[in-house]
Amino acid sequence: MADVLLPVFRRRRLQLRVADRRLILMAGDAVAVIAAVLIALGVWSRVADDPFTLDFVFGQVGWFPLLLVLWLALATANDFYDLDVISGKLNSLQRLGAITAQMLGVYLLVFFLSPREALPRLFILYYGVASFILIAAWRLIVPSLVGWASEARRVLIVGADATAIAMIEAIRQQRALIYDVRGVIGQPAEVGRTLVDVPVIGSGSDLINYVHRDRISEIIFTSVPDVSGEIFRSVMQAYESGVVLTPMPLLYEHLSGRVPVAHVHDNWALVLPIEGSSIFDLYAMIKGMMDVALSLIGLLVLAILFVPIAGMIRLTSPGDIFYRQTRVGLNGREFEIIKFRTMIQNAEAQTGAVFSRPGDSRVTRAGRFLRKTRLDELPQVINVLRGDMSLVGPRPERPEHVARLTEKIPFYRTRLVVRPGLTGWAQVRYAYGSDDDDAQIKLEYDLYYIRHRSFWLDLNILIRTAGKVIRMSGV
């Protein structure tokens, strides 16, 4: 009987959406974190020879939300909810170990800065061990989240054009385990062609038949100039039967964290945030307060490190300690950015305004260290306090580059609708840019940030930036 039912069960596995799978993972992690806090409190009470009662637990109830929020923030920053990244057991355990170590590091930093006896000593160690074991068990023992209880989401792409090719490539690079492209629907004359090894299997009249035959869960629309009435009718039939309809730019953005500027054409609504601004915008208020508070801390760090950094710069290269350069900020307003000098004096006297490249011979010995640790950016906290910049936002570019790239890349000036940042989504998601092609990719990340700005995204970027500083991954 089981042999008969098993194939039927497999054929009817759920085709969960990426967001649903992530939500299940997060829910399981949250339960594991709460259980780990309870275990840690139990060990703590036993070591302290205190009865483990409800009164004892309620007296420490603040640890539950605090450690849960810290876990979710660090897990998100370490891509622990990226289904492709954590599909391998070894990679998943390595990420879990890194997150646990970071959490312990945060606690130790707060512990040493807090008054004596303000925080328990070994409680966080108990929690760290318990959370690692419970979350590892959750991720390893329940493979249903990426395996046997759900299968790759079956999709059809409507439109046999370059945008379809970009979508197929994005799925293969970002979510090959989550999406199964069953074919492309095009015009009758296009049937039989292949797009990146995916066949154009039919035209509008064939669409609903393939939806039923292959149990399609999602139809992805590319930028088709003229959708025939036949395709529209078939798509509506599919929609009425529960199939999800998704525009290519939105799915591409969701998968890659980038807005595909080459494929949105004149659809500016997919690039610009259209809700406008409000004087009661809570996010803007929080962001402003965070900019001031963290910049003041940064200013203190700058004061402490100034003498050794200034000595390094002077010993390895004659010239100024600081480097000032004109950049373009909010709404196209120019301002002067402040950095520690990392190149030889007058580095652009012969070349003019050019992008720096990895291994640039103009970079000094001290400059290489400052760039790798990103300490050269530290004086920009002064720009943040002045209001020229924010902590998080698109990196400000030079007027010469902005003028050239605006002519070359669609929507480039869109990045000027928000205040530039000391760090940004493009900086933590993409390698160092050294040419105009890199500038377009970084723009796509910047546009994603502009469309999805939030306190949590800013926090995610700041945590990722701290990780890059610790790993000395600057260029």
C-alpha cells in the first residue's frame, strides 16, 4: 500500500513560493531560539542554585525578544534564509557557526562596556550552545523545507525575447533549486526556438494546456510589446485556476536584490518609489536619529585612531592626511567628501577623473591597509553630521562620472533622489566597481535599496558592512 501511495504523494508535493519557504524557516528558527533561551535559563538557575520557576523565567523575560531579534538580524545578514546558499548541509552549518560566533561577539562587547554585574556572565554561553544544537537539528532533520515535502516551483515564461533570456539566467544563477522553467510561450513563428536551452513550446492557444499538463504554479511575463487576445484569454483562465502571474522585473528584483534597468524599458513605476514622502514618516525619523547617534560614536573612534592613522599616511607617502573630493548628493547637490588619503598626492594629475581599480599602483602602502579595513571612509562621519550624507544609501559619485553615466545608463539619476550613504546595498552585495558596466550593476542594487528602504534593510546593511570590515574585504 505504501509503495502505491508514495509515488502519488511525490507527484502532489507542494510548490511553495520562496517567501513561504523563508517564512517557515524563520518560524522554526524562532521556536528554536525561544527554546534555547529557556534551556539557558534552566542551566543558569541550576548553577546559581535558584529554583527554576515561572517567577524566575518572568524575571528574565526580556532575553526572549532581545535574542530573537538579534538572531533574525544576524541570520538575515549572513544569508541564512537564502535557500540556495543553505541547501548544502555543510555550508548551512558553517553559516550557523558564524552567526553564533557573531552573536557571542556582540554580547561580549556589550558585556565589557556595561557596569559590573549588569549582565550575567555564562548565560549567553549556555544559550549559544543550546541555540546552535537546536537550530542545527531543525535545519538538518527537517529537509522538507527544501526537499521532500516541496518541489521546485514550475513556471512558464510568456514572451520569447531578451528579457526572457535574462530571467532564465537569473533563475539558474540565483534559484536553480527553487524554480523549474518548463518552457516559453511566444508567437506562433517562434515555436521550436530555444532560449538558453529552454524551448519555446507553444503560442497563446497552447498556454492553458501546458498549465494543466505540467501543473504550472506561476507565469512570468516579460516585456512583450503586444500581448494577443489569445494569450490574454489563456492567462486569465490560468489565473482563475490559481496560477500566480508575475512581471519579470519584480521577480528578477526579488531573486537578485537588483532592479533590471535594461529590462524595465519605459516602465518608470518599477524603478521609482511612487508613494511620496510624509512629515510623519517614522522611518525617516528613526534613520535621522540613527545617523546622528552612530556618527557621534564614529567621531569618537576617529579621534582615538587619528594619530596612528595620520602617522601611517605620513610615513608611507608625503602629502596631506585627508583627501577632499567633490561628489554629487541628494537632488544633484554637490558637496565635498572627506576621506583619509590612500593614494599618492595628486594621483589624478595625469589621468583625470577615473575609477580606481583593484591593485591600483597609485595606492600607497598605508592606503592598502586603510582600504581593506575601510578605515579610509571613517572621516565621512563628519559629512553625515553635516547632513551631506546618511550612514546608509547609494555611494556618492563624482560629477564627471554622474554626467557620463546619466547619458549611458537608463535611470542613473534616480539614485540622487535619496541622500547618499557611507555604505550601501551595492557595497555589501557587489564587488568593487572599476568600470561603467560595474556602475550599471551597482545602480541596479541602489535602485533596489531606494524601492525597499526600511529600518531593517538599513540594519542588515550595517551588519554586513561590519562583517566586511572584520574580514578586511575592502579593495
